[in-house]
Amino acid sequence: MSLRLPGIFIFLMFAHHSFFANTDSLFKHTEYRKFLIKPSRSAFRAVEPNYKLRKIILLSSSALLTTGSVFYLNEAWYKQYNTGKFHFFNDNNEWLQMDKAGHVFTNYQLSRLMMNGFQWAGFNKKQKLFIGGTIGLAYMSAIEIMDGYSQGWGFSWGDELANVLGTSIAISQAALWNEQRIQLKFSYGQSGLAQYNPDLLGKNFYTQILKDYNGQTYWLSINPTSFIKKENKFPKWLNIAFGYSAYGMIGGSYNSFTVQQPDGTVLRFDRERRFYLSVDVDLTRIRTRSKFLKGLFSAINIIKFPAPALQFSNKGTRGYFLYF
């Protein structure tokens, strides 16, 4: 199931942010026209947003996107495989746990998105945390249950625990700090390994982003200034980032075949974990009056900003001038 997560999430993320940005502009335009037509003593007071309408927009659009994406998955994916009795599947040793990192990331971002949406719609903090924050988990758990009935996979407790962890990271920060001081981010660079198993790792750039774990990196991006109470000169938008990736995987649990070049050379790929230290940019802390830019910055802030990085693995330390 993990190979399908990023595409679903990215679609939901950009659709929601684009829609909310447009409706904000619509409200502003409508409220301004009302002010011109019916001036009053309270003309200079802040106009109260129409939260009832916003709730309708949020809930209806979320329901539409969720239902549509589940229907699409069923038609495009599950119908290819026979369904049977509900069963479990242990994939915890696959892909050096990169797929589990993908589950944590996806659920964190879905929870963050929906909590922002609930705040925009005027829900109170408890509703924002316990309803908005868990909608993404419910959605991903439903997909996991669908996997449980598919003979191609099964319900994975490792996946579900990763789902819960991602949701918990988002909700706990919103509850404690009313902001995300530690963000989960994603970056990708082509690994060059997909050509050796394109059916599993992807046949083109788009499918490789989703399937080739060798090219994916997941990050914990921490904002230092949010933890410092005293005034300081450290840029508020500058983060310290810790990354994790893996390489040398042309199969899930192990490399089940060898690759031989035309000249007879046999290629060997050693599976290895890689850890990174870098800097990052928190785009949500860049000041702007534009609601469109705020929405855009929030949407693309899921991507780790390209920057210098140090890589640590069992093969030693390596530096990058720019790491994507």
C-alpha cells in the first residue's frame, strides 16, 4: 500500500489549499461589496468570516475528495486482485523501513492539513485536534483495511502503527504549542536503480517518485527559534534538518537477483541506511500579507528545501553542496 501514498496525499494537499485560498478571496470580495452598499457605524470593525459557510465548504470538499480517491483506488488498484477473507501481512522487514517512514510522513501531513482546515472553518481547538487531526488517520486506516481483504497484500500492523505515529506528531504539537515546531518533510532525487527493476521501482520519473525508495529522503525539520523564549538574531525561517534514506534496494526484503552488464560485469548493490544533517527553510514563517502565498507556502512546505548536507552511513561520511 505504501507505494500509492504520496500521490494520493499530494493530490489532496494541493486541492484543499487551492480551494481554501480561492474561497478566502471570494469572501473578501463579497464582504467588501456589502460594506460599499450598506455602510454603518461598524464599518471600520473587522468583518466576521462566514464560518457556517466555511464549515459547509470544508466538510463537503473533504467528503468529496475522500470518497473520490477511495473509489479511484478501488477501480484502479484493488479490482486487479482477488479479494478474500480479512488477513494480516508482516512487511516490517521490507525496504529498510523506508515505507514506514512514508506512512509517518503522509499521516502527519494529512493531520496538519485537516487541522488547518478546521481552524479556517471556525471549529474550536478540541474539535480541531480530535476530529480534524484524526480524519487523515481514519482515511489511511480504511485503506489499510481494504488491503486486509486483498490477496495481494494484507493488513499491516507496522503500517498502522506508523500511521498513528504520524498523526500523533502533528496533534501533540498543535496541543502543546499551537504550531508545528518539528515538521516532517520529503525530498527526492533519482537513484539510478529503477532501470534494474522498473516494474517494482518505476518506469518513468513520476512513478519512480512514488515507488523508488532509493531516491526518497524523509526529514525532521526543527525550528530552533520557536524553542528560544528570549529575543535572538537567528532567522525565524531557518531550520535544522535530520534526514533518513536507504539505498541499494532492488527488492523489498532482499535483492533477489543479480544484474549483469552487456560486457559481463556483475553489479552488486549493498543495502545501506543513510542519515543526514542539513539546514532547511520553513516557508510558513516567511512574512507575507498575501493569503494566496500563505496557502502556497504551506502546501509546498512539505518539501525539504535544497541545501548543503552531510551524509552518514556504514561507508563513511560524505558532503553535498546541494542535496535534493
